[in-house]
Amino acid sequence: MSGNHARIGWIGTGIMGNSMAGHLLRAGHPVVVHSRTRAKAQHLLDAGATWAAHAAEAAAGADIVCTNVGLPHEVEDVYFGANGVLASLRAGQILIDFSTSPPSLARRIAEAARAKGAWALDAPVSGGDVGARNAALAIMVGGPAEAFERAKPIFEKLGKTIVLEGEAGAGQRTKIVNQVLVAGNTLSMCESVYFATKAGLDPEKVLAAVGGGAAASWSVSVLAPRVLKGDFDPGFFVEHMVKDLRIAKAEAAELGLSLPIIELCLAQYERLVAAGHGRRGTQGLFLLYREAHG
């Protein structure tokens, strides 16, 4: 079964996964949930979700299995571990990985699913905590068109922009494009806001002016106001941006490309992690300027 009545196995209840699973639960889907820390899934359990002791159990009775975890080694374990999704996978199931991980891993998952008569879609998302809460995510999908069409009702409960980019791994490669754009925009936003404050300008008035022109971006409209409030809590973790940019750098190298924006952004985010801010939001780049210049 798929679409509006699909049984969902959901693995990963972090900043994004909690909201996303909640949307499906409120839409009437039976949801079985697993997370490394049960407490992080408690409000979903209180709302009617069922707890699973491990990923294989969450996947066992599901029509569609959704995963959203932070790091590539966690994706690897969730799928290929002893109690991973593939251990209980059966023919006809659809796997959707909303995590951001290497395209090569997406292709491996797709091959393993295909060997069991199932489908896998790599479907990384963009929009941060706000997009997840508002079911307004951008979803970039790689995988078979048939599986995409069957899973589309699920995607439509989570996002506003849903695009099938190509075969397995194409969603992850599109997410690389997204993350390079986001990282560059956020770096330039933090530098520009810092310049405005040091130049004696009213940064709120500056943002009101530039936010309506060619400089408009998510970073300017959503993250810059947080910077002005001194709010560096995560909508998206700095350490996860480092992970994503390292994936981008590796993928560029595989294609024989030297891309200086990736190198510059990665170096700055790695500096932020080294300074102890890995669990801040990406707008925490502003702290590098503030700490460097007092």
C-alpha cells in the first residue's frame, strides 16, 4: 500500500525528523518510529506513534520506510547494520532517505533494495527547521519514477517543492548544489551584517533595504534577524554543514573539479567547529567575525 493510507516506518527524530514524522501522523498515517534516544520521539509516541526498538523493527510492517539521520556512518548503520532496515526489507516496500549523504551511498542503498524487489529513493531536503515545521520543504529526489509517483503523496505532506532529479544519487547531487549555495549565502550574510554594524549603520534598516532586491535570500530573510537578536540556536547544525561541504568537496574531486567557493566555505565552517561552535546554527559564522575583531 502507498499514498494516503501508507503505513510508515520512521527512523530519526532530530530537528527535522520530529516535525516531518509529526505531519504524517497528523495526516492519519500509522507511524512506527525509532530513534537512538527514545525521549526525542516521546511527543510522537504521545500523539499515537508506535515505538520500535531498532530500525529493522520500524521497517518490518511498513509500506514506506523513511529515514532522516545526521551523518553518513549513521545512514550506513541504519540501512546495513545488523538491525538495519535491509535486514527486514521485503519486496514492494519503498525506502526514502531524507538524510544528506554521499551519492555513492544512495546508489548502494538503491542496489541493495533492488536486489530484494524493493525501491529506494534518496530525497534530501532543504528549508531547515522552519521548512520542516511548516511542511514547506524543498525535496530533491533520486530514484525510479514509479517509486517516486507512489511516494509523492508522502512528499506532498512534507514539502512544497518536489522534484525528481534523476536516478539513484541524483537527489544527493542536487543537495550538494543546494548546500554550496546556502553555505556561500550564509557566509556572505554574516560578513555583510558584521560590516554594517561596524560601519555605523542600523543593520535592521540595511536588511530592510537589501532584502527586497537582488541580494534577497533565505539567509538574509530568516538567518540574519536571528543574528541581530544574538540567536545562534540551530535550525541546521554547523557540524552538519561541515559534513555536507566535505561531501561536496569529495564529489567535486571525483568529477575532476576544483571549486574555490566550496573550499572557502568549508574552511570557515571548520574554523567554527574548532572554536567549539559545532552545535550552533549555521548563522553562528557571525561569531568568527565578532571573536576575531572583539
